Amino acid sequence: MKNKVRPWCSVSRLSVAAPVAALLTLSACIASAADLAPAAAASPDEVMPAPVRKTVSPAKSAPDRAVLERQEMVAREAEISRLMDFFSQAQRRGDVAEASSAVSLLSSLLPPDSVALSRRAAWVEQMRGNADGSRRLLGRILNKLPDDLNATMNLALLDAREGKVQDAVARLRKLKLIHPEATEVDTLLSEIEGRSIFVARPPLNN
């Protein structure tokens, strides 16, 4: 039985005078090395498939800040409009409790110096008999709108109810010069000057 060729061979040990023998010996070394080499690569059919990379969908970007602010503003304006309508309905019925509820809700949506808010709050306070509170709110309106028709007429009503008839008349005559087309000023002026039923008259609606 022939001995197996060792995997390590040295060409340096071969005689230079024997080139054929050297080539044969080198071939034997290469063959031995091939026996010990790892198995050949698998055929293409046997190649393990590369791991499939999952495509991660990019997360939806958050809505732009300006869009969110616009949506909030639209919702806020819609709620203000709804409460204004609610107040007007309560005012027409003379329902002070519901009107007051609407004013409380509006106060969280409108700035404190809002004319719209002050008008409605003044009506509620006047209906409650709180003349000082109503006068303060009407004065706030006139600070912004000095010739406001509604606020001035309601102040004249307050003056007349407190016995300040001359003040009320003077206020209304001045107002008539500014708003000559306002027939409601003439009506109220006639009532106050004629000592009509102005004392029992409710405040003017907004």
C-alpha cells in the first residue's frame, strides 16, 4: 500500500538537474493540497438566498404647525359663533341664566376687552339689577367706540333709572347729532322726557 503524499512539500529539496522529476513532484504536491482543500462552492441552485430587507415605510410627518393653528382657529371661531347665537336666543326670551352661561363660556374664548363680550355681559348685569357692573362694562365699550349707539342708549337708561334724567337727555341728544338716522334714539328720548315707562324698560338688546 502506497503512502499518501504529505500536504506540505518543498520544491527546494528537488535537484535542479532533474527538472522532469521536479515537475512531477510539484504536481503531486498540488494534488495533495487539493485533497485537503475545502469543498467547492455550491452550485447556483444551492446558494442560500440573501436575507430580504424589509422596506420600512417612512412615518407620516406631523401636520405642519401652521395647519394645526389654522384648524384650531377655525374650530374656535365656530364655537364663538355658536355661543353668540345661543346668547341671542336667550336674550330674546329674557332668559338671564342661559345668557349668563353663554357669557361665561365666551369669556374663555374672547379677550377681556372684547366689545362683543362686554356688550353681552353688560346686558346680563343690567338685567340682574347690577347697575354699577353694567355701567363699568358699557364704559369699557365707549372707551373703544366713543359714539357707539347701543352702549350710549343703555347708559342713558341707567342714568334715567337712577334719577339722572337731565344726564340721560343730554347724552341722548348728543347721540342724535352723531346718528341722526337712528329713530330709536328719538323713541327713548321721548320716553325719558315724558317720564314714560322707561323705568320698567329692559336694556336694549345687542
